[in-house]
Amino acid sequence: MNICVIGTGYVGLVTGTVFSDLGNDVICVDNVKEKIDSICRGVMPIYEPGLEEMVNRNIKEERLSFTTDLAEAVKKSEIIFICVGTPPKDDGETDLSYVESAAKEIALAMNGYKIIVNKSTVPVGTGDLVSKVINQYKKNDADFDVVSNPEFLREGAAIRDALSPDRIIIGAPTKQVAVKLLELYAMIGKPMIITDVYSAEIIKYASNAFLATKISFINAISNICELVGANVNDVSKGIGLDARIGSQFLEAGLGFGGSCFPKDIKSLVHTSGKFGYDFDLLQAVLKINEDRVPHFVSLIDEKMKGVKGKVIGVLGLAFKADTDDIREAKSIEIISALLEKGAKIKAYDPVAMENTKKVLPDITYCKSSYEAAEGVDALVVVTEWREFKLLNMEKIKESMKQPIIFDGRNIYDPVRKKKMGFEYYGIGRGYKG
């Protein structure tokens, strides 16, 4: 099939690349020329395992191309995916200006029947908005249909998720349109759910909201564990083995960040309020999440008897492992709070340091975990990178001024670390007293 993908961020670039790898002819469009030029040179705008190789292979085999000419791409394509940003406004409402702009440009370029697919995460009713904009601006009587096909890509595992999703959601106005999308996804061979557009739009938000609720729930439980001297890891395992609950997203830590969960929950709360329903449960989920960093920083400040003038090493800057994304990253909040209290920061991350330098230019960036630990009064683990789990901890301890670890992701065994001579504090691991 001939496909146009508008937007070359995480969703657009991965979507277009995977569709081309499945044998389709794909044109990816972005209005930032520098980004397009960079991708064509083989330099990716994002870090995503396996993406660079797949992009370069499909460019070489002439199934994948990149351009700033949206009109030409629309004219050559039968299916057009809108994968543009949908950032939050100050009140939590989703900013749909990029979606509207894409719809307008599609309308002006239409030269025949098109299937327009909203893949960006958008609130219920956005399909109607896209249809309205296209009808307003199209120059001829060309017909079209608008479909909702939400993405469920996890940063750091996006290629795998695109090729082997748990399910594919197709919200279509008619069966005929749905069949066309079924054909496109047929090679993936995963369960496909056909529904109306409104239901598909809600599914994405409901999924993220439920997962975020699990995270906030176990973090609230971790607070109780700390107060009574229990181990949240054991509690999580005990409830996660219940088939009705499941173990995923039951890992206590610093809370959720990134570009999806925070904004999607706020958007769902805003949309619910617009239709007259106060989503108090999700308000509580957000409140628990917002309390995670202040709680953790207070722990650091308390156990170190103040951090003013002390040097703290931070391991991990990305909001999660296997990505360079620092949007809503807990590292930014933690470092900023420690700096305000007068601490000095040394930091290391395998891939996210260049992005972090734009936000936090005045801290010391290190070439390795060992350099970040050298001479520090405490070490703070913020991101669960695998390499942090495999460090030579004897070497780490010898290089530190004080062997204190604050483990914000519970990647270390507290008993083993204490036997090695570390003063260790994790999340929900009973550091009572």
C-alpha cells in the first residue's frame, strides 16, 4: 500500500519505518527540514533500539522516504497517518493545533479518496474535528473517511511493540474502511478489535490511565511499607501473582514520567470534566505521583542530615531505561530540588546526557558510573538502566567519600549492599527509624 505518515517523532518515525519494513511504500513527512535531512543522512532524532538500522535498510531498499512536501506525499498515498504532537495545555486539555494543521493541509492536497488515520493520542471527538476541518478546506468533492488507530508503543521497546502488539485497535466509521486497515495489519498477525471511532479514542486513554493507577497504587503501598518496616517488593510479588491483578506496573519507585502517562491522565480528567464527570480516582493517581519526588528528596535530606555543600552522584537521567527522552523525567525534578538545597551534582546516563544539558547546564556530567561515584557523599539511582545493575560495587564503594546509596528504582538487593558496607535506602523497603 502507499502510505503517508505525518510527523517523525517517536510514533511517526517508528510507525512509518515498520510499515515500510512490512513491504509498503511509505513517505514520512515533517515540517522541520533539519530533522528530515538528518534522518536521510542516517542520523536519528531519537534513541530507540533497532530503529536506525531499520530506517537505513528501508531507505536503501527504496520503500521508505522522507520529505517536507506534505501535499505531494498526500497525493501519492491512499492511507494517511496523523502522528503529530498533542501536548497538554496548562489546564490539562490536549492541544490539538498540530492535528488541525495537518488536517487542513491534507484537505488542500486531496486528489481522490483518502483514509485519514488518527494515530496521535487524542481525546474523544477528535475524529469529528478532523472531518470538520477537512470538509471546511478541501477544494474538490474527493471523499474520505477518518479512522482512529491508537498506538501503544513503549519508548525503548517501540519496534518490538509495533511488530508484535498485544492488540490492534481500529475505530472505523464503516466495515469497508475497517477492512482496508485489516489488510494493512494482516501481516502482523495479532488480535484486531474493530470498534467505533469514539470507543477507539477512549481505549488509549483508559489503558494508560489504568496502568498509571497501578503505579500510583503500589507507590502508596510502599509508603505504608516504609512506615511499618515491610518490604514492598515482597508485597508486590504477593499481589502480582494473582491472575486477576498481574505483576506488570507493580514496581514501586519514583512514579511515572515521560511524554504519555502524565499528559494523557490530565487530558482524560479534563475531558471527563467537560462532559460533567469528576474523575476523582485519577486526580488521586496524579497527586500520589506528584508526591514521589518530594518524598524521596526528603529522605535523602533527612538521612544525610542536610545536603548543603555535599556532592551527590546521580545515575540515570532518562525518564526510563533504553531511551534518551527526559520529558517529565524524575531526574530533572530530583536534581533541581537537590540544587535548591545547596547540593552539588555529578551525573551520568548512557544516552540522555546531551538532552539533559539543555535543561540542566550547570551540573557536572561524567563519562561513566564510576566517575559519577568518585568522591561523592551519596549515590542516587534514578533510572533503571541494566548497566547500573552490573556495576562493580566494591569499586564504587572505594571511590565514594561516603558509601550511601539512595535507590529510587529498587535495582539493588538491600541485604547484600548492607553486608558490603553500604548505607542503603530504597523505596518501600522498611527503612523505619
